[in-house]
Amino acid sequence: MTWPRPVPVIGDQTHAAQRAADPSGWAFDPATVEALHTVIGARRDIRRYRPDPVPPEVLRGVLEAGHRAPSVGHSQPWRFVVVTGQETRDRAAVLADRERLRQAEQLTPDRRARLLDLQLEGIREAPVGVVVACDRRTHATGVLGRATFPDADLWSCACAIQNMWLAARASGLGMGWVTLFQPADLAELLHLPEGVETLGWLCLGWPDERPPEPGLMRHGWSSRAPLEDVVLAERWPADGSPEAPVSHLAGPQPEAVVAARDTGDDLLAVPGSLGVLDRAVDRVLALPGAEPAGGTLLVVAGDHPVAAAHAVSAYPASVTADVLAATGTGESLGASTARQAGLRVLAHAAVSPDPQGDLVTADALTPAAAAALVEEGRMLGRELAGHGLVCLGEVGIGNTTVAAALACGLLDLRPDDAVGLGAGADAAMLERKRAVVRSALDRARGEHGAALAEPLTVLAALGGPEIAVLAGVTLGAAAAGVPVVLDGLVTSVAAAVAVRLEPAAQTALVAGQRSRERAHAEVLTELGLEPLLDLRLRAGEGVGAALAAQLLLTALRARRTAGRVS
């Protein structure tokens, strides 16, 4: 005999046979599913608001959505501080304005200007502010799921914010998530107790904009990555892809910057008494790596077909190999100068894995070769970072022409303003170099168009193997928090490529000198760097970087050992 299955009057009224017969039976109807995805796709970070009030019932609906979020161990750690008072909103806006300027100062000049052009928050405009705080006063081991992932309570609060964002969008409200605060400042403003952490300020109100796509995409700050680029099968690929997300921040934490400056404020001397050198010391001490007591001069050599094809150098291409060999034995001018500064010396040949072009008729490097050489340099930079300062030098017959062309491509300079004499050149050769750079720029712009603004594209089109390796070395050393001391135009252009690839590298740079090359001052301005030396040097090989490194190491030791005042 078969008996009817008891069906509970509360809770889940389904049974295994039903669920097996219709595994997708829990789905909503197609119209509801479509509406959900419409809301998800239309969610935007809103920055402009109308002053009209938000009805209490609508605000409650948004908060209810946040309160229904999933939470680790059902701990519900979120706390919603609703702010409508003008005085509090004004004070919060000042905090955000301050941090916006601080963040802008850590970017490359182009990114800084673009950031300052953006409206990033609507704290003063939005009629309602909601500060989501996470109550972390219960120890992680006392909450199911936090003993292994202690920050899961913060993730829970982020889920609450997303719920609120979607509910606001469905109701026609705009919401913007503002994190331009020092968390301690915002916590102090709202009198949050110890152990309660803020996740930022949510602006809420009727939007005075209806953007069809995210604002930062619309303004060209970034683009949405294809789904295929972020979905991995089974495990992380052995080749290390995908690449790390691009960072546009370039500064150490404010605490580190202040702490570095503080080391000079109690000296028995006038603050800033060493001028540019004091600022360089502050910059070095703010980096996360260990304070350098020594370092390495790295001299990278590369060959350039443009030299032989278009007679832009007074010396034969064989000189490149000769100087690199002399560097390896410690006999070159750069190596000898480095020894006097107490630096190690490393000579490195940068060789393109693919045939090179002459700039005028073909790209200098293939895209694959440029990427491979940058990665070669990145690994080398990480290795050298363990020995202190990384000082950059180069040798390559014809590379001042290449560097001038690359500087023009990066900074949109006129060839007549960028091309200098170079070593041993005369007026006729100077005109040939300018003509070569003009032709190279015309060809590259015609072939690549807007893509020439991409750093790897312009590097491949107008660069050279040693410039690509030096850009990678800069990235590798900077990632390790170690100072990179630049020499002349070639190393500075390489650093400019590195900063375009990863603006965070800028804070690790120290300009050793300003050389005689015409474009060098423009490149240093692009990098936001003031040189330690201005000796009108024409020597490459890292001579200027080694001299500057000696000054820098001396100043670091002086800062550490000089008398203090109480």
C-alpha cells in the first residue's frame, strides 16, 4: 500500500521526487529574470543629484534590501548611519575634497589632470547620505565562518551595499559609493566606536544624470574587460595569466610619506636644508623597501638598425659591443664611476627575439618582442632590488635618435624640439636625425593611428631593445619598493614608458641628472621629477646615475647619523 507523503505547512514544502523531476523549478518566470538582469545592467555609480527629498518609505525599502543581504554566520554585521544634516554632509565633503587632491598628486600628470576633471562624489548634492559600517567587535572565532576568513564580515557589508544599489536603481534613485576618505577621519566624524569600521559613504537621491554606461568608462578612464579574460577553468593557468589589474595610483601610503619627512624635521639643521636632495631622501624613505645602503649600476646595451640605415651616428655600431664589454670588465667610464660610488656593476645585452625595423620603413620591434623584453627587464629588476638602489645606464649606437622619436610619440613633441646632436654629431647629422624622426613619426601614426597612445604599441613602433628592458627593470624594481635612479634621455624615456604601463612606478623614480639631450627636460617634466645634477653631461653608460647615487647614499647616511634636537 502507498501512503500519501506528509506535506509540512511551514518551511520547504517540496520533496526529493519533485526536485528531481524538475531541477529548474525554483526559477522565476522569464519576465522576472529579465527584469533582474535589466536592473543589474543598469546600475550606475551616480555623482549628480537633484535636491528633491527621498520619501521615507522609499528610503526604508533601500535599507531593507541591504538588511536582506547574505552575511557570514548570519551575523548581520552591517550598521547603516543615515545622514541628512547639512553640517555633517559639508564636513564629509571637505574630507573627500582633501583626499581627492591627495590622490591626484600621486598620479602621472595626464592621469592627475583627468582625475581632477571628474566629479567623483555628490556628498553636498545628494539629500541623503548612508554610511555603511561593519561592527567587528565580536572576535572572528566567535562567528561561524570568520575563523578561517576573518574579513568575511566586511564582504557581507559589501553585499548589503550591492543590494541597496540595485534596490535604489529599481526605484529610480541614484546611489554613489564614495571611498575618498581616510577611514579614521570618517569614523571620527560619525563618532564610531573602536571596532566598528566604515566602508565609505553612500550618496542617495534622485539622479541629475542618467548615464547609459559607467562614468569612468564614458570618460576614458578604463574599459570593461571581456568576461573571457576573467573566467579561469579549474585552476590558475601555469603561464601566470591573466595579468594583474592596472593600478593608476603611484604613491606610498600617506603615513609612510609623513614618516619619511619626519626623519628630517628633528635634525640639528633647518628643515629642507639639502634642497632637492632632501626631497629625494624623503621620496626614498617613503618607499616600502628597505633603506638602501648600496646599489647596482645596470648598463643595458641594444643595437639599432636606424644607425646603419640612415647614418644618424658618428660612430660604428661595433662601439656598442665594445662599451658593453668594457662595462663587464669594470673599465668603462660608467663602471669606473659606479665603483667610486660603491655600486655593483652589471652589464646586460638586450637582444630582440625577432628582426628589428629601422623606424622609417618598419616598427623597431614586433609587439611580441617588445612584451618579451619588458618582461625580461621586469625579472631583472626584481632580482636587482635585493641589492639596494637600481641605477640605470645604457649604451647603443643610434639610441638618442630612437629615444627622441619615442619621446615625440609619448609626449607629442615636435622633432625639432626633441632631437639633439648626440655624441660626436655635426649640424648635417642633426638635420638627418630630425628628418628620420619626422619620417618615423609619420609612418607610425599612419600605421597605428589612435593605438599609438598605448605604451607597448609606441614602444614597439619607435623604441628599441634596451629601452624595453629598462622599462621592465623600472617596473620590477618599483614593484619591490626600491628606488630607481635614472641617467639620461634614454633611461628617462624608458621610465616614461614604465609609468604609462604602471603609474605606480613613478614614486620609485629619482632623476639623477638632466643631460644635454633636448628632449630630456620635457621627459623629466612628464615624470614630475627634478634632477639632482645638471652638469651638461653627454656620457651615457650610467655616469650621471652613478654620480647621483653617490650623493643620494651620502644624504641617506647623513640623515641617519646627524645630530637631533629634542
